[in-house]
Amino acid sequence: MGDRMDTLIEEIKSWLTEAGKKIKQQSESLTVSQKNNRKDLVTNMDREIQEFLIGKIQENYPKARILAEEDGYNELSSLKGRVFIIDPIDGTLNFVVEGENFCIMLAVYEDGSGRLGFIYDVMKETLYWGGHDIGVFQNQSRLVKPKDQSLANGLLGVNSYLFGHNRFNVRTIGERSLGVRMWGCAGLELIAILKGQHIGYISNLSPWDYAAGNVLLEEFGMKYSGLFGEPLRFHGREYYLAGTSRAYDEIRSLVHSEGKI
């Protein structure tokens, strides 16, 4: 790593630590509203954390562009140049109802390529981070690349709607794994793959849900794409698949387009 990249990493770590403290200090004064339906929530904290992180980026990297979940930052025409991609609170429903099992996620892309990814489990004060030719870390400890397990030998993270309605054959796929898990937080699902606890993840995500995790998955040589193998668009919601190489290939062979199930 060059000095500039080292500096950027340490800056982002400090921003995320400070953001996590803000959430813990102010979580008792939440205001909650619905976005698209009663299960799609946004809080004042989502907006405050995003505003805080955007402020840090604009102060230190004024030429960078930003893609983020809330308040008019949720579309970019391209990923040209340096782009910071932010999910201020991933797992907002968990945050509101459980008070845990949520993350802050931040990624740095340069001309469309993932350079750095950060997933911060706020309540456990555990940061998963790394990037291209850097490695993947849990706080200061370097993670070892998990074994390339097959679908039948591991747990599969799934979106509850896709599983419950067997969309695209997802329930059938889940039944071929050791078991399914539904965290309701993409960051935690991707952490589980990085730690070797799960072998894959199937969901319906937005760019800020997968951007940071993809950087870390790629560093471990794992696979990710749209559900049918198509490149991710980084625009709007899209079906998402990630996993170990073996599990990913097996899942892809079992996925059916609607109408063929």
C-alpha cells in the first residue's frame, strides 16, 4: 500500500468508529418513518450518519463522487473517478426492533473497480475491512481465506421473501444446503461468507448493500454477480448472488428464471 492509501484507510476507520459512537449515544431519540412499505424503514439516525460520512468525504476528498442510500445520493450515471459508496445503517429494521444486527458499510471504487471495503458491526465494535492486494481483516487480525466449500456442506444466507415464495427456485436451493439463515442485513451475511461460516448468499439488494462486501469477496477469490450471472449494474435494486466458487457455480446451475420453476 502507498502512503496515500494507508492514510485513506486510517481516516475511514476513524470515521466509522465515530459514526458508531454517534449511533450508540443517540439511539434512544429515534424517529422512524416508512419509505416504500411498513417493513422498509428509515430513521433520523440513517440520515444523520450518512450526512456525517458525506461531510468527512467532502472535507477531505472534495473531488470524489458519492453514491449513498438516502436523500438524493442514490443514483450515479457512472462509477468514473473515485466514488465512495455508503450504507449508513444496513439492517435498519433490525436496528429499530432489535437494537443490534446492523452495520455501517462504506466502499471506495476507482473507475469502477473496488479498491477498499469496510463493514462495521456497530454493537460488537468489530470492523471487517480490506481491499485489492491488501487482504481481509477483522479489526487488526488478518482473516484466512475460507475453504471452497460446496452448497451441500455449508449454510446459505437467503432473502426471506425469495425463500418463502420459492422465487427463482431459491427455497429448493436452500434445501440442498446444510440449512438457511436470514439475518436481514446484507453486511452480516457477507461477513459470514468471509469468515467461512456461510457458503453463499442470495438476495435482492441495492449498490450500497453489496459494494463494500464485493471488494472483500473479490480479495478472497470468491464469486458474485446478479442472480443469473450478469454483471451488477450499481443502479437500483437487483437480484444478487455471492459465495464460494463451488457453491456459487452450483447455485447458478439450480437457479430458474420465472416461468420455468
